[in-house]
Amino acid sequence: MGPLHSNLILLDLYPDRGIYLPGQPVNLILELESNNEQVATLQLAITHGTQVVDDMARTLSLRAGLNCIDWSWNPPIEAPSGYGAEIKTVPLPKENPLSICKIETAFDVLPDWTVFPRYGFLCDFSPDRTDVAATLKSLSKYHINGLQFYDWQFRHDRLLSDEDLYRDPLGRPLSLITIRNLLDQAHSHGMSTMSYLAVYAASASFWREHLDWGLYDQDGNPIPFGDNFLGLMNPAPGTPWQRHLLDECNHVLACLPFDGLHVDQYGEPKEVYDHSGGAVNLPDAFKNFVQTAVQENPRKPVLFNAVGNWPIESLATSPTAFNYIEVWPPDTSYLDLVRIVRNARKLSNDKPVILALYIPSERMTNIRLANALIHSAGGSRIELGENERLLSDPYFPKHEPLNEELRIARRRSADFVVRYSGWFGPVIPETLKIAVRAQVGVETFIRQTSQG
């Protein structure tokens, strides 16, 4: 529940899009509850950094109960820019000035979502899904501007089903109608959509039929993944599998309005061979796959998962839209997160960084501290999706609910990062660590941004 003003409650304030493009009007939605019919004056202030750049007042005739009010504002054409928005009540002449209450949100104007990605996820594509619109609306409140459609595909080697209704490799019922609805709703909220795929995985039947396309271990054995589930294929340049998978990607992008590709790998094995026993350089193969996918779809961003931060040296210098890194042991400390983000930005000429980091929802302090360090170092997390659910497991459908305290904290953090996005630029000198006590330290980040 929001602030109380006499018999008026400000419930929520949020933008209707994850980002706004230059020249696009900003629409803010205010939800308030009035105990009776009344006339109230509300004032909206727009801030950029610490400066108020616009303010406006409106006198409204409110009905008893819930009222939803749209506020429109035309931002300057400059981008990228983050803004804060505050709506407060204006007291009546005889009313106590202390009765003023307010509510805040943020939004930003970007030429493209990859400039400052805030990545979320979707993984429920069931045919009986009825909450598509509500799901995307809820995620826009956290300023999510890109979504990974995780495990939507028919098969790893045949991404798009011929039928609207189908089952995925784990037997889940899926629907292309639901997928199209989610794509449409995401786009209506200014969120870009990324099609998930694995770079070297094929169904067991396809793998067995094309063993000469596969990857092999040092003993000459074809490499399975799981128990009769998948087989690993050779993604090296010029191989039949690479061409097959690229053709599958091109087919998906031609048939469905996905905005780009999110390419996964499994981190292991790292030492592999082809059918003839020749060594396969996976870092080079991954980089070449990105390069070729970008060449064949130049207006579609491509991401590639550096599992366990490997092989970041190759992927950071590939034409990925930004760095996507899944964190695993031995990187288990908070300062490992800082190091990973800063190293990826350095290697990639300062591309943004998204970390996938799986922390159970009950560890709220760990979540908040990890997020603070990641943002301070110049990165972000893929964390929220599916009706404000928390990503806490590498298999995305195992997401967990947020408790109310964490939900509020995540909203405030999302607003803060977007509002002051101009100050989340690259870190310049080495971090200065100041010891306060034996177990407590302060991590200081020095930044140089367009705002000084």
C-alpha cells in the first residue's frame, strides 16, 4: 500500500514500457485509491540526475475506489538518459502541509536496449496460459527491457514446430500461439525478445543419426549430455552442424518476431575432438558462430553464454550485443563478481555485462549485496521474470516467488539504477578497499561518466 493522504492512497506509479526510444512520449501510470468522490490536485516532477527538468500539476475528479491515471511527458531527444518521476499530493488551503504524500518511479530513453540491458526471462509457453498481459505489465514495473524466451523450442536440432501445439524434449505442452502472444505483449511494453538455443546440442535421435557431425572425447567416444537426452555436436566453422543450426536460427527469425538470438553452451567439456580425431577449438568455434549469425542477421542482436566465465576472452571480442556470463564455482565470493564484470568490460571495449547468478529467494541479504556490487561494478543481473518470480536455478522453470520485503527492495533498486543510469559508466582506476574492521570492508568505486 502506498502513502496515505486524507482519504486518498497512492498505490503505485510505473512506466508502461521497459524503455522509451528517442522521440517517443513517456507514459506513466498512477494507481490511487479514493475513499469517496473528490477533487484532488497532484503534482508531477521529472528529474534528470539531481536536477528537476519539468514539473506539472493536474486537478482531478476522482471516483470512489481505484483510479488509474495516465501522465504523458515528452522527453528531450537526447539519449541515453535516465529520469526520475515523483508525484505528490497538493494540500488544500486549510489542510496540514505535513499531509503531503508522494510516490516515485523511474524510466529511461535509449537508442537501443543493448546500451543498458535489463534482462528478464519467460519460460511458460503452455497452451492454457491466460496471464500474458498481466505478466508483461508486471515486469515493465522493474524496467525490464529484454527477455530471454528460455526452452521454447520444439527440439534442440529443430527449433520451430510445424504445429501450434507441441511438446518440448521434457514433455511440457507448449503453444506457438502463446509464444506469439508473449512476443506481442513484450514488444508493446518496449521489451526486446531473444530466442534461446544451445550451440551444440541435438536430440538423441538426431545425434545418433549424425554421429559424424558430433563431438568426441579423447578416447574417441561420442559425447552425450544426460541419459539418452541429448548429444553434443561439432559447432566448428564449416561443419554440417554449424550450417544446420544457423539455418534453423534463420528460419525462426523469419517466422517469428524474435528480436535476436540467445546462444547457450554447457561449460563442459572443454577438450573435444571431431569424428576424425582432430582437436576442436571450442572458443574459436563459439566466436565464429556469433560472427556468422550476426553477418546473416545484421539487425538482430546475438548473445552467447560464457558459462563459468569461459571462454570470455573469445566471446568478449566477438560481435555479441553485450557480455552474458553465468557464474559458477570457483567464483564464489562477492568480489569475484566485481572482478568478472570489470574484466569483461575491459576485454570487450566496455560492452555492458549481464550476470546469471542463482541465489535462493530466502537469502535476501545475499541477493541485495550481490546486486549492489554488480551494479556498482558496471553490470546487471538476469534475475526477474514470470510474474515477478526470482531466477534461482539454472533450469529457469524452477523460479521462486519473491516475498514482499524483497519485492519492494527490488522495485526500489530497479528505480534507482535506471534513474541514475548516467552515473553507471565504466570504472576507471583499480578499486580501493578500505578495511573498517577485521570482517567488514568498504568497496569504493570511482567512475568517469558523461556527467562528470
